[in-house]
Amino acid sequence: MSVLLHKKVVMSVTNDLVTDQRVHRSCMALCDAGYLPTLVGRRLPMSPPLSRQYPTVRMRLLFRKSALFYAEYNLRLFLRLLFAKADLFYANDTDTLLANYLAARLRRKPLFFDAHEMFPEVPELVGRPAVKRFWTAIEDWILPRMARRHDMAAVTVCRSIADIYLERYGLKMGVVRNVPMHVEADQQAAQPFLLRLPPNKHLLLYQGAVNVGRGIDWLMDAMPLLDHCHLVVAGVGDEYQRLSSLALQEPYLGRVTFLGRVEPPALKCLTAKASLGLVLLENRGLNYYYSLPNRIGDFVEAGVPLLATDFPEIRSVVKKYNIGTLLDTSHSDAIRLAHTIRTTLLQWQQLAPSEKASRFNKARADLSWDNEKKSLLSAINTISNV
């Protein structure tokens, strides 16, 4: 602890910090280990106030999306890092990597790269080959150079992605899985959301970003076939306005509720009420195919069975602990989905409570942030004293 005491880390991310739980967990792990992190992001017009146990900076930018946003953000971030009091720079994802790498080289500071995903493979870049080539070029230029330096290190969310980066760039990445940190539930904060939900229905919960490729359209189409169920969507994103407006029309009216942004303490209460946790990703590139979404850990902690996509990293968890049903999402048939939901709910209703508890207890012991933060800190410590 004495060696690390007062080591200043500037961590950066391109969102407004409010709902990014992985970044918050990382900052808290640094605080617990004796580092002094400062988290840098951006402020949006509707960003709520933020109060954290560590300093935060949210930059007001002229541009909110497209190439102009990323160019402005990285330029502003680079200038900030040039003059920041820092002992180490921490880049979250490829969209912050350029500014961090250049600043680290110019100031001769250690650099830590936390790849939450394979950024060039995100679904939003499907059908945009020029943009995908740009982000791939950034990784092609920086990551092989990082692999040759002893003052730079990296982690990612699963072994599958780490193996791809190792083969492609020779970069050895640690693995820090995307699992939740313990959060105290806030029943009072959750009450306004719970009052919007119908009683005596099985709640089917999707939580996370409301973006393309998350299976929400498919789930909505199945709801008219499931009178005993109600779909709840907790989160915001690029598809939120379109889908929430659609939910107010027939045949979805009264069958689907979009809650918008829900803070973690309230979300924990909401998750505990769910009969089924939904993790239905479409195969829109390697990023989704090899992902292990954070909400899987949230459902495991709450003891909520999963209906999940049959992708490698998801499959490994669901099958290992027998905590849900895997589904091939390459065929978006609403009738098939509704049948699978009915069958899955019935199976869990018939399962002995002791057996259910045993399965989830084993899964919780593995999918614990207390385990993962040790891997994170070990990787950071290797470069913090260089």
C-alpha cells in the first residue's frame, strides 16, 4: 500500500459516466488499493448530477455524435492529459486510446488499456466499412507498439477476445470479466418504477443499453402471445425513442414497459422481481459473439434464471451452473420465442427451491467482482512503478 499511496490515475471514457458500472467498479478498485483515480467523460444536455467517492470531470462538447464527436473528444482529452497531474493513464475502450497513447508517450507515463469490447466489431459499425476501417487502423497502429513496451498493459472482458488480440497484435491481455460489484438495494428509489408495472404477471426483464442487436424488437413481437407475462426494459440507448414509441401502439400496448434510465440501487430491487432475465444478442460481429454482458452477473446475484443467446462466453456460464436456457437467435421467430419463454418459466416453477439456490450460490461465488478486481489490480501494478 505504501508504494502505491497517492499514485494518481487519470481514467477516461466517452460516455457521461452515470450508468457505466464497469468504469465505476474499476475506479473503486483503484481507490481501495491506494490509488487516486480521476474519471474523465463527457456531459450531455440531459446528464443528471453525479456524486462519486473519487473526482470526476465531464467535458461539455460541441459535437454529440459521428466522427466530429470522437475527433473533438480525443483532442480535448489529449490536451487535458498533457497537463494533468498523473502517474498513469487509463484508457477505456479504443475510442479513448489514441489520446491516451499519444499523451503517455509524450509524457513518458505508463498506459493501461481496458478493452470492454472489440470496438471495431460493435453492431453500430456494421454496414459502415469506412468507420470500421478507421478504428481498426487505430488498433493496428497502437496495439503492436503497446505489446513491445514494458510500461504499457491491457485487459479485456474474456479469454476469447484476449486470444484474438494476442494472435493479431502479439499483445498479451489479462482477463477481467464484466461482473457486478455489490450494490445496496434502494426500495424507495425503486418504488416509482415498480408502481408502473402490472401485478400478477411474470416480469421478463431486459436491462442495459437499448441499442441495435439486443433482441428487444423480437421480444416485443412475442409479447402478444404471452398474456401471463410483461416485458420490462430498463435502460436507454440509440433505439430507445423508436422502441418506446412503438410500445404505446397495438399490439404492444399494455404488454411492454420502457422505464428509461434506472440507477443501480433501484435496478437491484427491480431485478429481484423478475421471473426471467433476458440476454438475447444478435450475431452482429465478433464483439457481440464473444461478449459476457454485465447483466448476466446482475441476474445471477438476484437469483433470476436466464434466457440467453447461445454464444461461447454466455454458454460457458449458463451451462456450467445450469442457470438458464440457451437460444439460437439466428431465427427471430416470435412464436418459437414465446414457446421457449413459457417452457422456461414452467421448468423453473417446478424446480425445487433448494436446487435453484444451490445453482445460483455456486454461480455467485465465481461471478464476483471481488475475484475480478484482483486480476485488474495485478495487471495495473505491473506498470504502475515502471
